[in-house]
Amino acid sequence: MEEVKLNLNEEKQGAFYIVEGTGQLGEMAVSISDARLTVYHTEVAAKAEGKGYGKKLLHEMVDYARKNNLKVIPLCTYVHAQFKRHPQEYADVWNKEQ
């Protein structure tokens, strides 16, 4: 079963990862600063495409932002598109000022 993990360095830069066994299936690159979580890029391995892993990463990131009172800056085209498609679902975490 796949698992989503967050790995941040001392500067609070890193990524949410989906791993299954010993293999990484996807990653969402992020950084956290001043109560903002910036999402830079989301990528799913070719062998894992079409299985909903991008959405799983998105939900984990949004859940983390909500639990930590962070506003999300969606620089990632995938995350930005999902926020625009479902504005009510993400209104509480979407930092539209950026």
C-alpha cells in the first residue's frame, strides 16, 4: 500500500512523497515560510500515472496546510488548476494574493 510522507530540511524546503515499498511513485515540491506553503511542482512516475496519485498528494498537502494554519501559494500548474476548478473546496487555504 502506498504511503504519503513529508520530508522538509532545516530551511523548511522539501516535498510530499508517495512511496510504495522501496519505490517512489510521486512527489510534490514545497516550501514553508511565514505561514505560507508554496507548491512548486507535482510529478508522478510514468508507471504510476492515471492512478490518482497526484490527487492523493494534493489532499495530503491541503490537509497539512489546514492542520498547520498555512495559506497555499499554488505555483504548480496542477495544484493551481485544481484550486481554480474547485474554489469552494480550497477557499480556506488558497492564498489568492500571489
